[in-house]
Amino acid sequence: MSFEKSYIPYGGYWSSPYAKWQGSFANLHALELAAATAKKFFELRKIDQQKLDNLYLGLTIPQLQCFYGGPWLAGLIGNENITGPVINQACITGVVCVKYAAQDIESGIADTSLVIAADRCSNGPHLYYPSQTAPGATGKSEDWVWDNFSRDPWAKNSMIETAENVAKANNIGRDEQDEVTQRRYEQYAEALANDQAFQKKYMIPVEVGRGKSAKLISGDEGVFPTTLDGLKGLRPVMPDGSVTFGTQTHPADGNSGMIVTTKEKAAEFSADPKIQIQFLGFGTARVKKGFMAEAVAPASKAALRDAGIEVSDLKAIKTHNPFAVNDIYLSREIGFEVSKMNNYGSSLIWGHPQGPTALRLLVELIEELVDAGGGCGLFGGCAAGDTAAGCVIKVSG
């Protein structure tokens, strides 16, 4: 569809820090943490929540009583007047929520939508599915996070196998993966420069613990110091493979959020009304079984077509890159230099809480474009089931 009326207020978004798997957020309820972070955002930005029309909640990992989803989250942030659905599309959940919110703006269903995406990979639930027809009524069970990392029920492979398949089919070698990973770490370091100047534009610290054990988490937890020599010293995870623990992301916990609204309301909510952020296009794609990393390229091309622009019009690209292989393949397919993607960081380095990952990348894309004086930017990211999504935004003013 054509997106013409959908805008994002400058500063109308946030992210918590992302904490490593089984780290500081491991025992915090993902929705309660998201609500606390959102409340801080509205207090800091002095935005009236009563001007919100609805809510899209992105959640991919069950949490206690998440059955009550959006209405419960809305109540927790102090707004009992809004509601909305729960969206789960694996790693691209955050931008899919933004797309649905933008469609509401385009159709006139809403003037202002709130998107919140939250997940906790830590302490993932163990689920049991009863079956009265099985021998002895023995049911089936799964560890929601770990089992789904390990096996796609359709393609019959693990996530890392999809990266290996793409690497082998496209002659993406170990050295190239190591070099791209090292570049991504250097880019992330730029976001930490000058006392986290870049991240402080959107990141809201989280306090954990009580009393003497309380501590403030003001930056990402679990980022591994990365050197090229260190990467080269790692063994591949799979026998005869090329992907190491260094050239793939790590599970994490956290949340991110964004307001999607009309041009007029965006100016009202904006931290700088002169800056305009327009949602221009969206696209999805699915590729053959077991080749997830390849899906980002056709999804990105679809988003560019929807926005009516070319790769040459792009000033910045951010990707959800669970494997370095993703960026190498995308760079080759669309002709954008791999070393210039993902300035200020990406999920390869700061981790992957699933639902909110793509939303934080979109936030960082906006801030990069603002620093660059405006222009068009592309987000592209893969998701479970050999799928992907892309979206295009334009910053001006």
C-alpha cells in the first residue's frame, strides 16, 4: 500500500538497555518492565497519554498472564482507555507493529497509535500440551525459547543451519564474516563515545533490585569486547561450518516503543517540530527452506519499491543481523557497501530480545539520519520461517 500520512514524532520513541540472556533482567516480567520504561518515557517527554487512540503490543515469548496483553499493558502505563492486539512475527515483530499502526493512520482508524515491543529470552517458559488420544494420555512439551532456536518445524533445521546454508551457497567465507563482525563492533563503540551520547537520545535506564542491592542499568549488558584476532581464534559452532559464536548474536531481554501518528500530531509531540520523520514504505518476503538470511534482500527491495525510491537514494541502512552472513549477502544483492551499514551498532553486537529488536534498530536509524542532516533510510531484518521485512523512512527538516 502507499504510505503518505504516517509520521513518527522526533523523540517519540525509546528503548531500554538490552541485557544479556540470564543477566540483570532475567527475573523481571517483560510486560511489567516495558510498562515501567514506557511510564518513564511519557514523564520525561511530558506527552499526554490520553491523546493515544490505540496500542500495538509486540510479544513473542509468553509471560505470566500475557493473555491479557495490550489492555493489561495499557493499564500498567496508566492509560485505561486504549487497547489493541498482540503481534508475534518473530524477529521482525517490532516493525510489523509499526506497519499496522501506520495503516491505521492511513485509513483514518486512528490519529495516534502507540507501539510497544517487549520480550524476555531469559527463563523462557516450559510448555506442556496435553493429549488425551496419546498412549497413557501422554502430552507433548517444549522449551519455548531453546527448542524454537533449535528447530524450524517446516524447514527441519536450526537457525544457525540457515546461516551456514547461505554462507555455503554464496561463498561467504570465514574471514569475511570475521571482518564484518569486527566492523560492527567498531560502529557500536561510536554509540558509546562521549558518555553514550548517541544512545542517550533514546535509551531509558532501568533500575533493578531493591535497597542496597539496587543498581541502575544505563547501557547494554553482555556486549563482548571484539578483536579480529579474537574472532579468528574461535571455532565454528557446527562441524565443517564457518559461523562462530563471535559472528552471531546472543539472546537478550528488553523493550522498545514508538508513537506513530499524523503529520500534525507528530509536530505537537516532537522534541523538535522542525524535524519530520515519515514512514514511506514496507515490504516482506519469504525464501526457500533453510535460507533465512537471504530473505532480507527481497524484503528490502519490496520496501524500496513501496516507497518509490532506489538504493542510491538511501543515506543509511540498519539491519537485524543475527549472523554476519546476513549483511554480506544483503550488501552483494543491493549494492550498498557492507562497511557503511549499521552505523552506531546492530543486533549482532548488542543482542536480540526478539520482539523489540527491529524496533530499536528503527529508532537508531532515525537518530542516524537526523545526525546526518536528513535523508532516506532502510531497515531490513530476517525472521523465523525464512522470512523477512523491510521498511523505509524519510527524515527532513
